[in-house]
Amino acid sequence: MKLEAGSVASQSTNSRFQQLLKNIWKNRMVYTLILPGLVWLFLFAYMPMGGLSLAFKDFKANLGIWGSPWVGFENFSYVFRDPAFLNAVWRTLIINIGKLIIQFPFPIILALMINELRMRRYKKALQTVFTFPQFLSWIVVSGVVINVLSYDGLVNSFLHLIGLPTINFLGSESLFVPMLYITDIWKSAGWGAIIYMAAISGIDMDQYESAQIDGATRLQQIFRITLPNIMPTIMIMFILNVGGLMSAGFDQIFNLANAATQNVSEVLDVYIYRITFQSSTDFSFSTAVSLFRSIVNMVLLILADRAAKLMGGDGLFGRKGD
């Protein structure tokens, strides 16, 4: 009986493998298109994973990654005893939870507002204007912010001109986090809105026509038709954002922060940079911090996906059996 069961299982596996090969060959043009992306993913995302073993070793440059002595979880014990690390984790969570609450709805609102426009040329012009900042690097954006908000910048020059006291925008700890939210919204809201506008374009227009016949207002159509139809897309984007809670946007903070705001700007990414390049170099320690961050992000992603399914959503990979 065991031999028969093993034979049936083997035949089933072979059948599924043959079916997979047939499907790949049938859709070979699609696989050819995604092949460069898969190669890039393997070379730059999976192959470097071998370097994560540094988190469990005492790295010696002359011995290399594989020859360095194994120390187990010793690096992690040092990490969790560092008060600066715990402060960086807490600060990262506060900033990113604030982004989820304040920043996440903006691309949705912007997509809904642009979708309600009836002048096609004006709509396309607005899409271009709102999307353009995404293509600017944070170095350029920070340069603009510094020129506008510095002591001799545009805003303070205007305040001085009308007799009001100047404000230390760039050196104020209380203004630093709001500045992060505002600049990130300005830079990324238009790009994020494209995803929701694509979801809106897939809604059956018959639903809107039926609603208009029934006398529904534009606002009612938004809340009763548009939002329910794009809710799966919203849930997926929310899950992905939750999965990045431990990554606070190094480029933005590194370029906007300064010595005066160090107490509120050293998030986990900046902490990793500081201990790697601005203090005594310890690649094992910094790798342990990076591995901890990645594991927490993965756990948060899985929990958010499960929560979405419990609330009736499809999650990242759809429902079981779909």
C-alpha cells in the first residue's frame, strides 16, 4: 500500500510539473519579458543574502565573510543593549505610523479628485504636474527645501520684510517630523495616485450610469461605487506600507537632517549608517541590525496580510482556492 501511495504521489508530482512546463511554454513570450527582472532579482536580491551570515560572525577583513569566526547571537546581544538602537526603533515606528495615518490617504484623495475632472486636457496636465516630483531625487528636493526654509531663505526673508520674527524651520525638532510628512506627500502623492487611478479606470461604467439614473450625486457615487471597487487595491497598498514600517526613508531623512535635529532624526536606517561609516567600523554589528529590521518588516507584512483576510479582504495573494 505504501509503495502504491508513493507511486501515485510521484505520478501526481510529474503530472503537475509537466503541466507547469506546458504553461510556461504556452506563455513563453510573457516569461521572456519578465526574465530580465528575474535575473536582476536573483543577482541583487537573493545572491547577497549570503552576506547575512555576518550577523552571526565576528567579521575579519583578512579572513573574509566565510572565514570569519562564528559567534552565534553575540552581535544581537550587543544590539539590544545599545540604548541608541532602542531609541532608533521607537523613533522609526512613530514616524512611520504617523505616515500611515497622515500620508497614506493623500494619493487616494488625489486620485478621486482627478478622476472627477471632466476636462481631459486639464486632467492630463494635473497628472503630469503631480507626478513630476517623484522623478526628483531627495538631494534636489532637500536643496529646494533648504533654500526656501533656511534663515536667509524665501519664507524667512518674507517674514523679515513684513516685520515678523524669523523661524528656525530647519533646526527645530518640533517641526522636523511635520516637514518629513509634507515633503513626502508633495513628492510621492502624485505617483501613488497613478495606481488608484488605474484601479478606477477598471470600474464598470454601467454602475455609474445606473447610479445617475437613480439620482445619486457625485459624492454618493464616490462613496458607494468608486471606493468599494478600489478597496482591494487600497488594502494591498496598505499591507505593503505596513511591511515597511521599520524602513523610514533614509534618503529623505539623511538629506533633510542636521546636527540640531539629531535627537528626532536618527531613525533605524540612519543609525545603521552611523554605526557602519561614522564610528568604528563593525560590519557584523550593522548586519545584525539590518537583519533584525528585515525580520520585523516581514513579520509585520504577514500580520497585515492575515488581518486583511480576517476583515474580508483578499490579501496580497488572494484567498485560498481562488
